[in-house]
Amino acid sequence: MSYLREVIAKTEEKNPAQPEFIQAVEEVMLSLEPTVERHIEYVASGIYERIVEPDRQIIFRVPWVDDSGKVQVNRGFRVQFNNAIGPYKGGIRFHPSVNLGIIKFLGFEQVFKNSLTTLPMGGGKGGSDFDPKGKSNNEVMRFCQAFMRELYRHIGPETDVPAGDIGVGGREIGYLYGYYKLIRNEHTGVLTGKGLDYGGILIRPEATGYGAVYFAAEMLATRNESLAGKTAAVSGSGNVAQYLTEKVIQMGGKNISLSDSSGTIIDPEGINLEKLNYLMDLKNNRRGRIKEYAEKYPTSQYFGGKSVWEVIKEQSIKVDIAFPSATQNEITEDQALALVNNGCLCVSEGANMPSTPKGIEVFIDNNVLFGPGKAANAGGVSVSGLEMNQNSMKLLWGKEEVDNRLQMIMKNIHAECQCAAEAYGFERCNYICGSNIAGFLRVARAMLAYGII
Ligand code: NDP
């Protein structure tokens, strides 16, 4: 058994019933094999064993009172995974599926993603099994306040800077930050994704979706292709999916799909800006379901209980580019095969780990350009990093300036993935190995410098 396979086996033994975390560790470790031979010093100082063990895992009770006066109890998490290159940084997820293993997989991925941005940010992630769906604004506010009542003692602008993720958007960040400000009596850059009126940065809501499209454009350019005239399939209908759709339109492409956890809509004519505005109002203000899109626009069709990828498979829909942007493990092996058979030439992951390992294998075996989440969706945390700079310098950059920086960062991440892949014996367009190696090396060098801590 190779050294890194032993590390994986030990991690599995120590973390039973955390399949998503083990999946993420396995994916990273297996692509780091060539680093073991070249950096024997990392083996000697246990870097690989240490990097899979979080610095700290915090689990706490979150009691709150619902609108009927009943006491509800949720569980809160913050996993501070690795701060070798900067303060812990990573989002907060509110979703009923949240458990320690999911937060650990997200935190682990975040370590490498943040390193890839070249900004000084370590990796962390947090969340709760609280479900904001169907809750009143007051209930969401009371929950956020209860969550921050414990979280505040573990975070700080130089310690740990959370942001949004699934179920945590502008509304939730406002409640979380407002409460932090109150109990700490300080106005500081402790959360990113803040509103523009209280320390937020322009383009942060757009950044993850825009970045995933910029990354796709970089990948396509390696084959002399562009987004213009291409048909895209996007899953999800939240923050990432919305701005991904906007950027696809701006770059001359057409997005034909959106989804939520209840079903999928397919709109063969494409989701134009007017339809996108309707969707944003539906999801961000009225907090409705994607089904209503199909009721409003008869050009589209609703498929209840099915994911975008299942519908594409069943209906044999032609798609050039896939942007999975809902959740982890949404593209299975047979769905990946159906995408390939329907002409898909590029996958850029807006979500974290949305393709299953078998799905990824299909993409790689069929020469599909594959941008893994930790590279393709790094635009969000990059602009969060810029928000931290902006807060500490007490200034506000213009929209164009932030967008230009975002484009430059995505270009650099793409180039860095290619260089690392090539330098360690992989094909230049192996973005999985490239992103893992490039992300790992920066963190490993810093860990080595600190000695055994
Ligand atoms: P949102 O909460 O804004 O949207 C999530 C969307 O995905 C919703 O449409 C939701 O439907 C759907 N969804 C969530 N869970 C499931 C599920 N289990 N099955 C089917 N559909 C589901 O989240 P974001 O857009 O912010 O995040 C989407 C993905 O992007 C996540 O993987 C996140 O980790 C990743 N990401 C987000 C970043 C950001 O800046 N926001 C940065 C980097 C990555 P419903 O409303 O019905 O639950």
C-alpha cells in the first residue's frame, strides 16, 4: 500500500460515518502521489497526516424560539481546518443535511481552494442543520442570533472570517453580522458577503457564479473554443446558479436549466435577462419554488422530483457546458455518461464536489474539460478576500475594479493549475491534480516552516 493510501486508510478509520469527508481526502491525496517522491521532507514532518486533521472542531447547541412560542434546538458547527497561510476562512451552511462530516469535507476543500487564490486565507467551514425554508423572517433572525451567540467567541477578523453558503445569503449574513456587532461592540470585517451599506464589497454576490464562467472560458480557450453560441446547463437556483446564468448570457451563451430540491425546469429557448430577473425575485424575495418559473413561462417544462442531470439523461438534451451549482454528489456516473453522449465538452463546478468520483472518471476518460469546484468556484472566496482587504483599509473599490481583479484571479488559478499539473507529470489540462498540487504546496511549505505544531 502506498504511503498516501495508508494516510487515507487511517483517516477513514479515525472518521467513521463521514463519507463526504473521506471522499474529499481521497480525491486530494491520490493526486498528491508525485509530491511524496519529490518532497521527502513533507513525509518526514508528517505534513500529509497533519493536513487531514482539522486544527479544531467546534460543535454547539443552538436553542431558539419559533413563531408559535415553541423551543427549537439545532446543532451548530465550526471546523477550523488549517490556518497555515492566513486566518480561517470559509462559509456557513444552513441545511437539514448538515453534519460534522459534511462541514469537514467543505473545510478540507476550502484549505486548498483558498491557497489557490494566493490570498492569505486558511480554510474553515461552519453551519447548522437548521432549515431556513418555510421559516418566517423573524424565525430566521432569531436562529441567526442564537447561532452567533456561541460562534462569536471563536471568530474574529484575524482569527476566522465566515461567509455564506447554502441557505446563508444576504439576509442571514445581515442578521449574523448585526448580532456580532452588538455583542462585541465592534464594527469589523469578521464576516464577508456583507451588505454594501455596512462594509460589503461590490460583486461579492456575483463572484462565485461569474468566476465559474470565467474559469470555463479559460478551459475552453485551450481548445480554441468560447462560450459564444454554446448551450449550458446549470443546476440549483440560488446565489451561484443565478449569477452563473447572468454571466453565461453576457458571454453569448444560453442557459436552459435551473433546479431546486423539489425539481427542475428546462427552458429550451434559454433563460434571458427578463426571466432571470423573475427568478431572482422568486428566489431571493418571495422565497418560492422553481416550479413557479414553469407556470410563468410556458416555453419551459417542469420535472418534479428530478435533478437537472437526470432530466438531461432521460430526455437526451444536447448540452455543451455543464455548471453543477446546487450541492455535493449531484452528478452520478450514468448522468455523466449521458452528458458526454449529449455532446458536453466542458464541466465547470459552481458547487463544492458536485460530481461523484465515478462521474469524474467518465469526464476524464472522455476528454471533457473538467474544472473541479476548488478551482472553478474559487471566485467567491477570492472576492471575500478582497472584502477583508477593503475592510481593513476602510475603503470601497468600484465594481469594474473588483470584476477585473476577479477575472485576473480566475486566470491565474487556471494557469497555476496547468503549471502544477505539468510540473508533476500530469497533462496540462488535468485541473484536478493541478489544483490539488498547487493548493497543497503553498500550505505544506508554510506548515514545514512552523515546525511540528
Ligand atoms: P443557495 O442556498 O443560494 O442555493 C442552493 C441551491 O441548490 C438552491 O436552489 C437549493 O434548492 C439547491 N439545493 C441545495 N441542496 C440541494 C439538494 N440536496 N438537492 C437538490 N438541490 C439542492 O446556495 P449557493 O448557491 O450559495 O451554493 C450552491 C453551491 O455552491 C454549494 O455547493 C456551495 O457550497 C457552493 N459554493 C457557494 C459559494 C458562494 O459564494 N455562495 C462559494 C463557493 C461554492 P432548495 O432551495 O430547494 O434547497
